[in-house]
Amino acid sequence: MAEPIRKNSIAPQPGEVPVAAELERKIADGSAGVAVVGMGYVGLPLGLAFTDAGFTVHGVDVDAEKVLGIRCGRSHITDVSDEELGKAVTASKLVPTTDWSVLDQADVVVICVPTPLRKTKDPDLTFVVAATEQVARHLHPGQLVMLESTTYPGTTEEVVLPKLEESGLEVGVDFFLGFSPERVDPGNERFRTREIPKVVSGVTETCGRLAAQFYGRSHDRVVPVSCTRVAEMVKLLENTFRAVNIGLVNEMAQMCAQMKIDVWEVIAAASSKPFGFMPFYPGPGLGGHCIPIDPAYLQWKARIDGFEPQFIQLAQQVNGEMPRHVARRAMELLNDVGRALHGSKVHLLGVTYKRDIGDSRESPALEILHLLKAHGAEVSYSDPFVAELQVDGVRLTAEAPEPERLAGSDLVIIVTDHSSFDYPSVVEHAPLVFDTRNATAPMRAGHVHKL
């Protein structure tokens, strides 16, 4: 792999085609117009990073309500403050819109739309295809198109490129196409968009060079790779690595529970080894849009190519069973104190998939709530980031974790360890606690049980 490229280190190449040279000039002096398609957890922070780099950015989204909120300076994601967003919007550096015609004036278009799974667990590229079709309608010479949506290897060249080429323009000559995997880590204050190394690729050498120059303006470090398939696989490897290791430690947690061993103490002690070990932690299940989904994309593509990824499949099974494991443990803990799960009051602390963020996509808490309700429990929850949610068609409203609420529950399950929760109060007032995140460490009490 080529050495990482530092920002602004790419000079125009002799003999470059005219539109490429002109695009290079615009990127270098900051006059290139940028359009980011999709103003979600990836697109909004990325758009602001481009404005910080000196570009004027049109943020395109089909959700009119979201666009209106951004236009009013209201951020819908944790990682972007209203103040930060308001400054960019007021200065007209970030212009939110539902109007696709702004792509006519864009020199660079970055696609950041969701890539969910279908019920059959195969990739759903509906949003990518729809966005690409809109880009194709407004494609013009000298335009760079970058896909950032996480997907299987081959998507850029097999799905996006053919639709853009229907315009009659030639890639690498008239327009330019590349892939750069998003690496957003919601809630991570240490690594913001600029500080996260940016992997970039292009369908042709010229495409890759232009992509590297563009992202070099907004990121401190750019890492070019040889082709889009490699870049697409990079993101899948990163998240599959996490999913497999989380699966291993989730199985270890269940094993330790059978042996009456504290898995958290085991992990802490193992982490003292300065080499050959990387700590991962068990939990109630995987959540979010990446780790539960990306390995499934890789599995699907591998099977299409005639390879059966058994290791990944096993990790998926272990992780997918964790909500059921939590529900079973809840039933056992209540049985131990002479209560049935049916009719018991079970209160969940945290329903988002990760601490201190407002994203409940694929959160294991949703499955846990469903399973508890299915067994007749009276469920309730607390979460400072989620005011209400639907469980089996019933609307639940968040309740403050006051001492009375905790004391009135038969069992409190810590599912998401938000930093705002008062864990000493939980231990003091709840009659029975099941801590799936080790949030109550180092407090020790007979009525507190760990995963």
C-alpha cells in the first residue's frame, strides 16, 4: 500500500486532462463547490469539516423537516452543537436544501446515505441507487463524485459507475469517481472528523489523486489505496474485526457466568499485558448502523463469490443472542428472589445503542424490551436522549431514574451506561440490579449482578 499522503501535498500533474487540472485548481484554492448528499450522522459532520476547510457546502437531504431544522441551526445529532451548526449556516458556508438542482453547480459530490439490510439480511442499496440516479441527472464534466456509504466490495464500480456512465461522460476523463469509507464514531470527543485518517480511492489513477487532494483539505491525514474495492473492504474489515472480537468476549462472559467468575476482572487483568492482547468488553448486544450490519454485507458478498465465512457467522450468532441471554438472566435473577418475570416491574436504564448519544438504531435494548414484554413483564425505561419509543405498538415515555422509580421496580437492568446516570443511587435504591455494562464498578452489593 502507498504511504499516507499529508494534506495539500499533491501538485498538479504534467499533461493532465483539462477538466482534471481545473478541478485541481478549484480544490487547491477552495473555490470548488461541494454538495453532500445525506445530512445524517455521517453527512452533517463531514459537511461542516468541508466548510472548516474553506469550501461552501450544499447539504442535500430528502427529509424536509431535517433540512428545516438545520436551516434554523438545530442539530439533530450529538456530535454537532447548535452553535457550531448555526455559525456555518448563518455564514452561508453550509446551505441545507431538498433541491437536487444544486448539483448542477457542484464540483464535488459526496454521497453519505444509509445502507441498511433487508429482512432477508442481504444489502439494501435503495438509497445509494436513488442518490446516484439524482447525481447522474446533474453530472457534468469536471465533477468528482465520492461514495462514502458503507457497502460491499464492488459497489462503486458495479452499481454507481454504470449509472453515471449512462450520461455519456467517461470516467477518469470527463468526470471522476471514488470511494472513501466513513469512519464516524458517534460520541467520540477525542477523534473528530479532521483527526480521523481518511482512506481514499479512485476508479482511475486520476480519480484517486483528485480524491486524495480533496480530502487532504479537510483531513489531517489521507491514506490512498489502489482501488475502490480495497477501500470498500477496509471499512468492512474494521467493523467485522470489532464484531468478531465482541462475539468472543460475549461468549467468554457467558462462560464465566457459568463458572462463577467475574469476566470484568478477567479482562482488566488481561489488559495489563503490554503486547498480544487488546481489550474488548461484553454487552447486551450490538447496536448502531455499522457493527451489526457491516459483517452481513461482507457475508453476502463472500457467498455470492462462492466463499462461506464461517467465523463471521458464528460471531453474528453469539452477538445476536445476547438480548435473549439478558432476558433469560433477568428471569433467573427474579426467580432467585421468589418472583416470576410475568407481572414484575422491570426498568431499563438506557435504550440507545451506545453511551451518551441519542441513536437507538438497532439498539439491543429494543429487543430486550420486546422479550420482557412478551413474557408478561411491566416494562419502563430511563434515557436522557430518547424521550419516547414504540415497543410492540405501545408507546413508552422515558421516566427520570428518581429513587422512587428505582425502588418501585422489581428489577433494574443497566443496558446503556450513560454518564449522567447516578449509579450509586441505583445501587442504593433498586432492590435488584442487573448490570450489563459494569457501570456499577467498583461498588459491591449482594443485590447487584453483572453480565
